[in-house]
Amino acid sequence: MFNLKAVERDRFDADISRMALVARVSTATVPALTKGKEIEGFYVLQVVLKRKDYDSKNILMLQKLIPQKLIFVL
């Protein structure tokens, strides 16, 4: 799916156990919100880490690879 180098895959596998989109926050899901000028909504991505001293490059990589507005729950 993503063309990652072996080093990137290994680093990712060492830090991240699983991921799940747990919510979409928008006017459709939370009626009390008003539509923003630039952002209509965002997703909440739960990332289960294998260790506390994870490499922050993995989160930055996810941000670049997933073309959505995201909030990360680590």
C-alpha cells in the first residue's frame, strides 16, 4: 500500500502495535459544531504503541501518508 523502505517498516513495526480510526468529528456527527472556513471535520486515529520511548518520526510519517485531517490518540 505505502512504498516504505525496509528501515522505515522496521522502525514502524518496532513502535506501533495497531491503529484504528475511532471517530469522525464534523457537523454531521456533532450537531453543536459549526462548519469551519478551512476544515469541515477531522478523524481521530487511535495508535497503540508498543513502547513509551517511540520514535516520533513514525507519527510524522503517518501524518504524511494519510491525506486526512487527523488527531492522534497515542
